[in-house]
Amino acid sequence: MLNVLNLSKSYGSTQAVKELSFDVNKGEIFGLLGPNGAGKSTTLECILGTKKPDSGRTILLGNPADSLHPSIFENIGVQFQDSHYPDLIRVGELYAMTASLYRKATQNRDELLGLFGLEGKIKQPVSKLSGGERQKLAVALALINNPEIVFLDELTAGLDPRARREVWQYLEKLRDKGLTIILTSHFMDEVTRLCDRILIMQNGVASITGSPDEVIKQSGQKTMEDAYLYYTGEKGKYNENIICTV
Amino acid sequence: MRTLFVLFKTELTLALREFSGVLFGMIMPLGIMMLLGILYNNKPAFEGADYTMMQQAFPAVMTIGICATGLMSIPLTIAGYREKKILKRFKVTPTSPAVLIGAQFLSNLVTALISSLIVCASAVLVFDYSFRGSLFPFITSYFLVLASIYSIGILIASLSPNMKTANILCSIAYFPMLFLSGATIPYEIMPAGLQKVSSLMPMSQGIILLKGISLDIPVFSPVKPVIILALTALICTAVSVRIFRWE
């Protein structure tokens, strides 16, 4: 579904992504993890063709990123971090507008919004939704075209525990139907529950990749969170230094 | 086409809901029409003129809607869509963000046309306005003025890296063109010095052109305004196409 090979991208003197390689298989939930600024969003943007990599190549649904024909996006869903919408637009209008961008049959509106608990919000301005509702709407809109592969950047940021569970359950159902999901997240419980495989990034470089269990095992830590801190260099030396200086 | 239609409908709905476009593009020109009508109705434009003040002012007031949509709504909305990364979001769908910009143009075009029709209707129905020139060149010129002003709007959208800059550039373009071009305050009552400054603006040239045609002035030559308007449209569009960024 997706191959990334030796991807590098820098902004000026900052190396955002360096020699990154990974593959994502069909029907897999793949987690891209790492602290803010590790290069996760840049990686997603290079894959989607909204940013041009300095070197390396990415192949999405069999198409190299530098020659992505717009029609390939019929089969791709995207939720960017911090989604913004036109002022004063209502949920139903935004839904209709987003659905109109796709040629192929889109999801049933009430059914899809219902799955995210938004069925009663059709007439509400998007700006009046709570942060959690807006986030759920962004995920719903990424799935509007029944994609084969969906990119979810910080999918449950701002969601309450119940809403997070609901989104997880829904994504698992879709995965079981063959949807491929690539997500970024800062919640390790989410990652452990959802992801078949993960890749932890630090300063644009891959620290480790594998299933959550493998990653925990290799790190010699007890939990995913500890393993994550271990691989992103935020446990041990750095933390102790901070504590010492305080 | 279906996509364009849905986007157009949404853009128009949002513009009506937002209301400032309705206020500045429709209600304001109607108000100015009423004011001019009440103040000057049936008075000759000047001593010995064979047309009235109303006939002279009518084509200018008709362009207020073009000004409001082209120099405010279009650049502000497009710059906003870029800043909010809505155009970027379109890049990862099968639909080009250019379709959204097209829908934005259409929605503003319809607003401008409605504005002009309101001005026409009020002039004809309330103040017995009669059109003296020939209709076809007038309508053609109207769309030339529209193309020219809208191209300035898209140039502003292309030049502005963010909403703040877009706001400043819009104000710089919009208010002088609105007040000094003759659209609101009749060009004829301005002092000579101001008239000179005014005639540098494409909007003024557009109004001169529309006036010349609608009043059927025998000595009027449309060549200069037509060239200025066409050049403005061509240059601004060409520059915009080169420098426009989706994000």
C-alpha cells in the first residue's frame, strides 16, 4: 500500500526527516510516533505530495509521490493536524462540500456522522462544535470517500476517553474490512490498542520499528510509554538533568 | 460540474450568511442610488446638459458591487482559505483547489450581478431612469470592468502571505477605488487635481467607459479605457498565475 525509501527533507538548516524507510501493508494500522518536531507531519506530507522530499522516494497505492495523479485521491482519506474550515459553515454543508470533491459514491451521511455521535449536529455551525466534536468530524470527513488508505494526524487529540474508545472501535472495524490506516498519536494506550506496527521517530530519524509488543520487549521496558520515552531519549539522562537543575 | 455547483452553492450561502458582502455589495449601492435619486432626480447633469444627473451617475453606482466583491470578498476569502490550509486540504482530494477558487469567483460574480440589477431596478422603477446608449457594448464593457477588478482581487490574494496583509492591501485598493473613482461620489464634482489622480485607477477608467456608452456621448472614444482595463486584467492575471501559492 505504501513504501517509503530513504526519505529526506530539510527546511533550511533543519533536517526534518533523514533517510527514513518503512512499508505499510494492506489492512494494517501503522503508527508513526515521536515527539513534536520529530518529522511525523513532514513525512505524511511528503507521502501525500504536498511537500517535495529532498531525496528518497515514496510509493503510495503503487504511485510515486512526485507523479500523484489527483484521481488517486479518490481512494485516499486525509485528516491533517488542526483542521480548519470556512467561516460560518455548518456541519451538513461541510459534509456536502467534502463529499462533492469525490467522484465515487461516498458514505451515507447520517450513518457516518452517527458513528461519531454527530448526527444531531447537521445544522450546527462547525465553529460552535466542541473541540472533541470538531476532531471527530475531521476523522469522519477523512473517511467520507470509503478510502483504501487513510492518514490520520493526531486523530484523537482533544477527545474525551469515551469518544476515544468509540473512534478506536470504529477504526478497528474498518481495519477488519481491509482499510489501511496510518496514524500519528501521542497517546501510548491508543497506540498499544490500535497499531499493528509502529515506527518511533526522533529528530527525523527512525529509532525503531515493529509491533508494539516487539518494541516494548526490545527496549527492555515494561510499558509502551516507557519504551517510547526510552527510544525518544526522554527518559533517564534528560529527565534526571532537568530534575537536577530544578 | 457537480463539484463546482456544490461549491458555488456553499460559497454563495456563506457569503449571504456573512452579510458584509450583502451590506457593501447590495444595500450600500441601493442606498447611494436612492440618495442620488432624491437629491438630483431629473436635474440635468450640468447647465445645458441633455442628460440628467441620475443618468450620469447610474453606471458608476452599478460598479459598486463589482468593487465590493472583487476588492474585498474575493481576496479576503482566498487569502483566508490559504491561511486556514483549506486549499492545501483540497490538494489531497481528487478535486483541484482551483475549483474552489472558481466557485468563489462565480459566487461573487452572481453577487455583483444581483447588486447591479438592484441598482437598475431602483433607477428604472423609482426614478424613471432611461438608458440612452446601446445595450450590447454596455454589457460587454461591464464584464470587462468586472474582469479587470477581479484580476486585481486575485493579485491581492496572490501577494498576501496572510490575512493581515490581505486586509491591508484590500483597504488600500478598495477605499480609494470606491470613493475616488466616481463609483460613490460623482467624478464630475471632484476638484481637477483629484480627478487626475482618480483617472489613474482602472475603476475610474471603467466608469468613464460605462458612462460614455450609457450616455451615448458623441465625442467619446472608448479606446483608452478599454486598453487600460484589458491590460490591467491581463497583467494582474498573468502575475497571479505565476506567483500564486496554494499554501
